[in-house]
Amino acid sequence: MIILAATPIGNLGDASRRLIEVLEQAPVVAAEDTRTAQRLFAALGIANRPRLIALHDHNEKDRAPELVELARTGDVVLLSDAGMPTVSDPGYGVVAAAAAADVLVTAIPGPSAVVTALAVSGLATDRFTFEGFVPRKQGERSSVFRALASEPRTMVFFDAPTRVAATLADMAAQFGDDRRAAVCRELTKLHEEVARGTLAELAAWAADGVRGELVVVVAGAAPREVDFPDAVAQVTALVAAGTRLKDAAGEVAANTGHSSRELYQAALAARS
């Protein structure tokens, strides 16, 4: 069996009893960094010395078949450096291979920087999207943010402290200076901080430098005030460009606040 084990994102007190019990018995542990795994074992007082296998972005494709075979006859625990494996961390390739081979995969729930940042951000939590790590290059960042400018759901990003000021400035350029956001720093750690404000305010706040592990949470776009006939015209234009009618109606509904069902029916009637 493959066991995805969520580890603390900062505070060791967040390690669950179940995590400790599983690590105390695990015969094989595949870790993003075996040195980090050894430090975790020591910090949690775990005496078990399992077989440690390095599993990272550069070797996961090659390691996955071996780990799946090991999991046929015993437990293989997957650890990332912090949080849940597979979420912007190694593990997805192993899970996909295990699923294809009909090998059981389970998880030990636990800390998540994504959900923790969302919860403390002060922004809407009913619908959100996780966008992973922000691109390093300015051109790629701007392109990604431009594509997300009309995204109505709250957006969660990972970023590096050395780039976050530039990231926030690029977000302000594409999303608008007044878009609300939060920068969550050092979550669950001693110097935890949540900076909230507009993107312009946060870009200025970050200009002098920011330290620590960061998660950036950005409010979704407000629905545009578009008359229903104009919204139907937008749906029709998307369909003419090759988008499926259902998808076009959903996209325009998200951007305008009109009913997807009503847009669909009106555009369908216009085609008849």
C-alpha cells in the first residue's frame, strides 16, 4: 500500500498521532529529501529506521515502478518536506502508477499550506483554485496572471520571498491595483504573519524585502455588469470561435453573474 503522509508545515506540534504511529512501523519511506525525513524522525522521537528512498522531481519517473512493486507486499510511506505529498511536491507520478497497477493508495490527512492560508486570508473560501508556484520569469508571470484576470474564485499561489514583490506588482498590473489579497508568511511558525490589503498596498509592503515561506491569496474577480443580451452575444462569439456551448455559457456566467442555464438556453434559441 502507498501511504501519502502529510507532515507539519512549520509547527511540529501539528504532527498527528496517526502520522507518528505509521512512521514508527513503516518499513519503507520515500522522501523528497531523506535528510529532512531523518530530522523529522529525530524531532518526533521516532526510533524506527526504515529503508529511506529519495523521491524528487528529477527521479520520480524512474522510481515510481520500484515503489509500486514494493507497495504490493508492504507499506510504502511517501513524505514531502512539508505538507501533503503530490501537492506541488513529488508523489503524483507514484500515485498515478499505483492506480494504474491497482495498488491501494491512502493518505494520512494533515497540515496544508494551501488551506491554512486560505482560511486565515480573510478572503472568500466558498470557491477557490490552487495555482501552484508562480513562474520565475516576469513574462511568464504576466501571461499567467493575464489569463486569470477574470477568474471569479479566490486564487492561492506559492511564491519565493525573493520574488514576491515583483509578483505582487505583476498581479496588480493584470488584476488591478485595488484587488484584495493576503500574503501569508511563516504559517504555524513563531513569526507567522498575515499581511492583508490591496495588491498595490501589498506590493509596496513587500518592496523592502520579505523573509520566510510564503503563500499568496488573491480575491477572485468581481462579476462584470453586463446586460443579458450582451452576455448572450459573448456566448455566441465564444461558440463561433470553437468553444462548446455549455462551456461558453459557464465562462460568461462566471464573468457576468448571469445564470449559466439562462445564457445556454438563450444562445441555443438564437442559433435556431
